[in-house]
Amino acid sequence: MVLRRQFSNPAPPPLRRALKAYHHLNLADTHPLSPPRHHTKRAVHLSPAQLDALLSLYRAGANQQDLAMKFDINRLTVMEHVKRARIRPRWRILTPEDMIHAINLYQAGQSLEQVGDQLGVNAETIRLTLRRHGTPIRPRRGWKY
């Protein structure tokens, strides 16, 4: 009897304890281990008629962002079609008046993105223009100085 008390284990075996704990879990409140899959967008193939329309609209002055939205393609794809058609791409070049306006807007507290939106160019174009003209660029929010 003395031996029996020392070597007996009144607790359930580990596997039975784990199963019991598992059944008591509330799995409705938990999140899946992997994030939900995002459906990737399939490549849009333009028909020859659509491609002709895209190129004629580009030649007529439509910008790449508007064309990308109209044909449901990426703006870089628009420029690839333009390049394949051997059409000279249009780039928005800042005039000296635009540069002075950009510097004034930026120094008044607007962000690079806001200034770019007002002038119709990318924020990176504004940043490069400001640096070229000696205007100090403010650090971004949240960046360590």
C-alpha cells in the first residue's frame, strides 16, 4: 500500500488534460493564424480596339492616371503601351513660376504630396526640385531624426 500511494497519479494523463483544455477553449473569438488571402487582380489584356482607343486618348492629352482608371489597368501598364507604340511620353516639367510656387507652398507648411497634387506632379518631383533649389526638406512624421 505504501508503494501504491507514491506511484499512483490521480491526475488524468497529459493527453486527456490537453483534450479537455481544448474543448473548453472559445475558438469563436480567435483570429486565424494566417491572414486572409487577398485576391490578386488578374492581368487585363486590352483588345486591339481598346489599345487603339487608349493610344488615341493619350495622344489627345489624357493623363496616364485617368487612362489607367478608364481601362482598369495600372498606370505603369499605360506607359508600357505608350512606349511599345513608340509614342514620346509627356512629362510634366515644372516652369520657374511653378518652382517658386512649390517652394512657397512647402515653406507655408504643406506636405510634398499636397504641393505635388496642386501642381499635377509626383511628390518625389517636388522633393527633388526643392532640394535642387536649396530648400531644406522637413523630416517625415514618425521618422527618427
